[in-house]
Amino acid sequence: MAPQAAEKYFKHDLAVVETPHVGERTRIWAFAHILPGARIGADCNICDHTFIENDVTIGDRVTIKCGVQVWDGITLENDVFVGPNATFTNDPVPRSRHYIAREHRPQTLVKQGASIGANATILPGLTIGRQALVGAGAVVTHNVPDGAIVVGNPASIKGYIDTPVQKAAPALAPESEVLASKVKGVLLRRLPHAEDLRGSLSFGEIGAHVPFPVRRYFVVYGVAGKEVRGEHAHRNLHQFLVCLHGSCHIVVDDGKTREEYALDHPTIGLYVPPMIWSTQYKHAEDTVLLVLASEPYDASEYIRDYSEFLRLTQQAP
């Protein structure tokens, strides 16, 4: 069971490795079978009873635990972990002896640093985001955002990696009007309000409370609790968010720091400046979220790819 002389990787005597494309220091254990077209990076750990098909690309430092099958059309980027007996699928309508041509085959991408728990199932054609965590036994039916933690069947977002949730109202002391987030430029603001026998009133003034001229507003409502909105940044647009009814969670990310706020009261507003990645999720059934914006709608304003967002924030002075 010595390392292969030519390839400089370890192959157990009971493993079958047909591909010549295996990186240095990779370890392939008993009863693993890798077909000729697969490409395996360096420093990987391919455990017992793993099967890897032809049209598969596996990056560096990937761990694939026992009992996993990696089918055609699947890419695992660097530093991915796949737990025992996790199941990938690559045919949306499985039929016996039915071959899908490569150009029509769904492509599944597991991005850098993501982890997939034991016995999880990944439906075909999905993307699992960077550093995302798929819980054990989860059935993933939709794309998973970068850094998200998903659990259940069907899988839904439970939280985000290394992002503690802050309840917005307690985060602001009673005497405090503004709390600066650790995320660059983001502000949590307490809005003035009045209460009497007739009811309650909360308000905000442009300039005094909303720090930009408002040229557009929109209202988000009727969102199913498991749905995720946002997942983008704006190049030049400023936004101010107030949860008028119900509750929802807002994740803000400047490319270096991420924080999450639970907005659950109409006297709390969250200011989100340009070049902040923002995600809204965990909507209560009756949530009504008001968003004030500094500009009319412009599709070119949106950055919808997190990798592009990171690249642009790294270039910023």
C-alpha cells in the first residue's frame, strides 16, 4: 500500500484508480473506484467505498467520506467536506438506461470551503455556496447562499456561519438613537414614536433619520417563512429598512465582517449603504417590510454574484 511511484499519491491496494489526473499527496482508500475522466486535486482524502464518475472535477484538500457517489456533472471546489453517505443526484427525472448528453446534464457546484453533512441529499443542478454548511440528513432542493446553514427536508436556512443574531430593539439602549454596526457603514437607528390612548405612531424625517434623499420605496410582504430575498449588493444605492409588522432577519456583509439583525418593531430602522451584501430571511407569516431607496430601479445597479462582490470590495480603496 505504498504511494504510487509515478503519481506521488497514495492508493490502497483494493482501490481502482483509472484516471491519470490525481494530485500529489492525495489518499485513496479501499474499494474506492475513480473512472478515467475524473480530475482529482492535491491533498485530498477519498475514503472507502467512494465512486467518482468521469465528468467530475475535485479541487485541492477535499475530503469525501465513506459511501459517497460523485456523478457526472459535479464539481467540488477546494476545501470541500462531504460527509459519509451523502447523496448527489444528476438526473431530474431518473429513467433506466436513459443517457443524458453532457450538454444537457445538470451541473452541480459545491463552492470552496462548503461542508455537506452525513446522509444529506443534493438535488441536481444546484450550487452550494462558499463556506456553506448543509446539515446531516438535509434534502437540498434550492441553491444554498454563501455562508448559510441549511437543515431539514426540504432544507431551509437556519442561520449563517459565524454570524450571531442580534435583536434590533435590545441592541439599542433606550437612550441611544444610533448604533454603528461592525459592518462598514451600516447603522441601526431608533425612530421617534409617540403613544397615547388613540394608539401608537412612529415616524422618520429625511436627513434627520433617513440619511439620504428618497426617490423610491417598495414593500415586501407575503413571503413564505423559508424563502430568502435579497442576496445582492448595490453599487451606488442607499437603502433604509423598517419592519412595519411581523419580523424578519437581515444579514449584512461588507466582504470582511458579517452581522445579522432581527427587525421586529416599526420604531427600528436599518441603514444599508452601497457595496454591502444584504440578505433577508426568516420572514414571519405576517411580515411587512418597508424599504426606502435613494434611486429609481436600475438592474445594472445590482451585484448578484458574491464572488464578484468580494472581488470589487477587495479592489476598493
